[in-house]
Amino acid sequence: MPQQPLAPPRLIAHRGLSARAPENTLAAVRAAHEAGCHWVELDVQLLGDGTPVIWHDRDVSRCSNGRGRLVDLDIARAGQLDAGGWFAAEFAGEPMATLERMLTLIDELALGLNLELKVNRGRDPETLVERALPPLLEALPAERLIVSSFNASALAHARRQAPAERLPLGALFERVPRDWAARCAAIDAYSVHADWRRLRAPRAHDIVQSGHALLCYTANDPAAFATRWEWGVHGVISDDPSRFAVHRAHHPA
């Protein structure tokens, strides 16, 4: 049975409070904190010069005023992008956040962080781990940290850098595979992160009974999600966790 270095977070703001602010930005994390969220989920990957930044996509076109692949940018060029105006005029001029700057903010706000190692096509998972993990481990204690990824190589390399009691790892799946337990054992995983729409009750029960934390993404309808709590799911990653808090207040278990 895996060790439990922290109580599983129940509500996690997806890419910050992305329903109300531009995703994966400092503004989105501030908004999450102002809304009473205690945990945020963010993505990290590398610019072409090796700088870790908080970003989801392979390129910058969807969430900035720029064009091109992340791998073709250095920090100077990335710093010129507007990563907020696409969302709303009030966020115009919001910068792309470096991991360093984001960790400073998260520590100031005393938030928990689920950091996803985002390994987009053509990128090296081990290099990402080696660049992102040291500042992360220096900034946050184990009880305020989960590192997750869809990429098995990234998770395996992360585990080689730190033991389970220092670095809780989460195995991310779209549909949880039959060999999920073996995959989790290989990295001494703390948690399983599953697409809530593809999760089934028997698999959820098996995961919970195994002692792993079970988190579901990305749910925004508390009523539709309600049965998952009955299955033993520990936490939900949502664009707006306040919807779940309000629903729970009106529909207590």
C-alpha cells in the first residue's frame, strides 16, 4: 500500500481558476486563492532555451497574441507575449509565467500545487524533469505538492530524483488501464488521476481500496459528478471548484 504523505485535496483549480482568468497564469492562481481554493493544478514545460514555464499547449497561438512553437522561443521572446488579453481585456498584458515566478506566488499564498509534467510531441521528458524538479522541491514541502504526468518516462525519472515521502507522484490516465496497479507500483505513486467521464465504479473502488488517492479531471458539473463521490473519489480538478463547494453546501452527503 502506498504511503500517504498528505491528505488528498478535495477541490483543485484546473490551470488556476481558469473559468474566471486566463489559464496557467499568475492571475489565474491569484483568482483561485481569492475564491477560497487551497490547491491549483498547472502545467509545466520548457522553452527552447530550457526555461521552465507554466504552459499547456505545444504552441502559443491559443493562449497568447503570438504564434509559433514553444520550443522556438527563448525567455526574452516569450516575455513579450500577452498571455491574458485573449481571455478578457482586463487581463491584457498578463505575462507567460516562468516556473520560478509561479512557485514564488504559490508559496506566498500557501497553496498546494498539482504540477503536471507536460511532455508534448518531440520533447524530452527527462530534460523537463531535470529542469523543473529541483526548484519545485526547493520551494514546496511534500504536503503541498503532487507531480503528475501522462508520460511514464517523466514519472519514472522524477521518482529517481526523490523518494515517495518527499515527492508524491500522480499517474495520469484518460481511461485507467488494466495494468494501472503495476504502473503505479513502478513509480511508487501516491495518486491516480482519471478522466471522470471514463472512470467506472469497479475501477474506482479498486484504486481506493489499494490505498492510492483518486483524483478526477476535468469536471465542471457537480450534479453529474455526484456519483463519483459515492465511488470513493477523493478529489476533483475543476475549472471552477466553487461550483462544487456550493453544490455540497446545498446537497450535503
